[in-house]
Amino acid sequence: MMSILWILYIAILIVCITNGSEFEFCEASNEYTENSEKCSVRKHFMRERYILYDVNRPEGFNLRRDVYVRIAVFLKGLVKKDKEFQWHLVLPPWGNLYHWQSKNAGSQVHLPWANFFDIGSLQQYISVIEMYKFMEVYSSGDKEIELDCVYILQHDQEMFKTGKFEDKNEVVDCARDSLRYYKLEQHSYAGPFWDYRNVTARDVKCLKFHGTASDLYRNLMPTRYKSVMFDHMEIALHDEYGSKEYWRARRSMRYNSKLYDIAKDYRRTFLNSTDEDDNTKRPADWTEEVNRRDAIGGPYLAVHFRRRDFIIGHKATVPTIEDAASQLQEKMDDLGLNVLFVATDAEQHEFEELKSYLPQYKVLKYVPSKYVINKFKDGGIAIIDQIICSHARYFIGTHESTFTFRIQEDREIIGFPAKTTFNILCKTKKKCAKASQWQIVW
Ligand code: GFB
């Protein structure tokens, strides 16, 4: 019996040696059968960890972009702290936004970030992966994705009642009615998951949370979870709002180069504006940008004139169309400009009304071709408007609109003098809210 076993052992050894493989114990797969190359690939994969997130459904495009900056800075800090694991941020697909209702834009769900942003630029700040790519690498071949843990961030209502705010990170029972996730079976939850049907989670926890994003490090538990999702990520605050790190993350959010090209073409054709003449040339790589304040901008004034839901939600600060026109006229005359670029979500008749008050000027807005709206959707058109505003000699925005804030940030990055950027339309010439000023830090 012993000699048969010996013969078998020697035969296996010969087969292994002639095949060039080795018998070694591979901890990653808990087997003896792997050769060392395969084993190191497995080991490497074992170190991959994925963070996913989602934002309160009604929030718009530009607040969502701000939430990205929060989580990007969070991940950057994590990578610095923890070298044991390879951390990646999964980019939540865009879609189903309340404001994105253009009928000729085709489907506006599950849009990848590459539609709007330059992924290479994002990668230069942190490791990001589009959702569809994550699904390929993470699924076990059958296209089903099972996340290890979902945390639903919730405000502590008590703090809002008492006005006493302190950091909190506490797993609590999930109130049934607030839970958009439901149990399918033991260790399997279905939920909204960016409207994907093939995604579930093994565990769902509600987290009463107050504090900055980095307070969530402790919830990651990478020796237990490979993938963790945070829902309602907008509840976590910036770790470093307005700091150098904040601005690095923000600067990495360059747009899809095709959107810059469309805006460039429009500026040259209709606004007599080029980067050479306007002193707005930027290095191709955002990490090579430097602090400057000498951008001149194209010979036009740009206004972001927010209407629709803002007229109701921000009654106290949004001017009538006539009031807006009179403020714009005054500034145009001041600056000796006769071209006005209007970025707006206004109805066409509102835009015509604005124009009717300003007959002495050339008043323009960007109108996308069928091809552009179909390819880049409402989000892409919004970005084109933002790029054109960010290259104007002078910019006036809408008080407290995150759409305006993103333009102001872009102008700070390009290098305009602050006084040409942080201006807002007033309710009336006499009644004006104070504009916030978040200047860039290098
Ligand atoms: O981006 P956003 O959150 O900015 O929402 P606010 C406004 C959306 O409306 C944009 C469209 O994403 C665009 O789709 N939009 C607004 C525009 N202005 C323009 C424009 O000038 N050009 C183009 N092309 N599109 C928040 C809302 O809006 O205001 C919240 O998201 C809430 O739901 C809050 O209503 C009061 O910060 O301006």
C-alpha cells in the first residue's frame, strides 16, 4: 500500500515539474494547486477594496459633484493611511435626475462619468472605476453583484431639535418606513442601487451620522468587507472644505474634452473669444496648473440666470426678469461690453422677455444641435454652459445656486481676478443678498 502511494506521489511530482508548476500553499485561495504567478495575482485581487455611494434622490447635478469631492478627499486620506489594501471608488452612474427632462436627449439613465468628465484626470487624484467596469470585475461571472455592506446615513433629528451638534456615528435600528432596502432572504437585501436589478447587499445598516466623511473610516472594516456602500453620502461633511486638498480634488474634475471643444467652438464663432486672446490657456494636465490671477476672459458678460424651481424655492433672492435685465444693463455699460451670454434653465418665452429689455446688446444663449443633446444629454449641455460662463470677462450668478458655485470654482482655477467672479443677481437694485466667496487655495 505504502509503495503505491509513493509511486503516485512521485508521478504527480514529475507531472508538475514537466508542466513548470510548483506545489505551494497559496493562502489567497487556500489551496495547494496554484503556481506562484497565479497565486500572486489572486493575492493582489484579495487586496482590492471598493467603496460605493449614492446621494439623496432629489439632489441635482451640481450638489452631486460636490459630494464627489467629499468622498474623493476621504479616499485620498484613506490611501495615505492604509497601505494594506488597494482602495477604489466606484463612480455611481448618472441618471433619473429631476431636472433632466429634455425630450430629445434620449435615455438619461445609467450614464457613465466619462460622458461628462475626463476619467484620466480623476484617476490622477484617486483610483476610480466606472460602475459598469466594476460590475465586470466584481461579478462572479453570472452578472449578479452582491455588495458586502450598505450603510444608510441618517441625520440625528434630535440634534436638529436641540441645536446641539456633535459628532455621531452610531448603528441604529432602521425605521421601516424610511428604508428603501428590503430583505429578500437571510443575508440578501434588494434596494434602489442606482436602478440596477442585479445588485443586492449581504447586509444593510442604518447609521445615525453627524461629522466629516473621514469619520466613516471605521465603518469600512476591510478585513471583513470587500465592498462597502454609503447611501445618503451628502450627509457626511467635507473634511477640508476650501483647503488645498479640496481644490486638488476639485481641479481633478476636468470635463470630457469633447465638451471643451464644443464650448471653444461656440466662443470663437459667436463670442469672439479664444484662449490665446483671453489669456485662459491651461496646461493639459491639471497637476501642472499654477496659481495665477491674470486671466482676461472673452469680450462678453455671462450670467447664470436660474429660474424654474428656484423662483419658488428662493423667492426672496431671485429677481424678476425686468429687474435682472436692469442690473445686467448697468454692469454691461460699466464694463463697456455689448455682448451678453445667458446660461439659463428658463422657458424660451422668459429668455425672449429678457432679450426684449436689452435691445441695444447682442444677447445669446447656447442652443445644442440634435446630435449634441442626444450624445451629451442635459448634463453635458449644462457643462457647456458652465464652460462658456467660466471664460467670460465678467460673471454674474444666481445666489445660492450650486450651478453658479461650480462656475465660480472653474473661474478660480482658470485664474480670473476674484472681483470678476463672485457677483450675483440681486432681488432688486436696492435689495441684495451677500454673495459667498470661496477663493482657490494652492
Ligand atoms: O445643478 P443643480 O443642482 O443646481 O440643478 P441648483 C439645476 C439643474 O437645472 C442643472 C438645470 O443640473 C441643469 O440640469 N440648469 C440650471 C441649467 N441652470 C441651467 C443653465 O444655466 N443651463 C443649463 N443648461 N441647465 C438646486 C436643485 O439647483 O436647487 C435642488 O438641484 C433644489 O433640487 C435646489 O431645487 C433649491 O443648485 O441651481
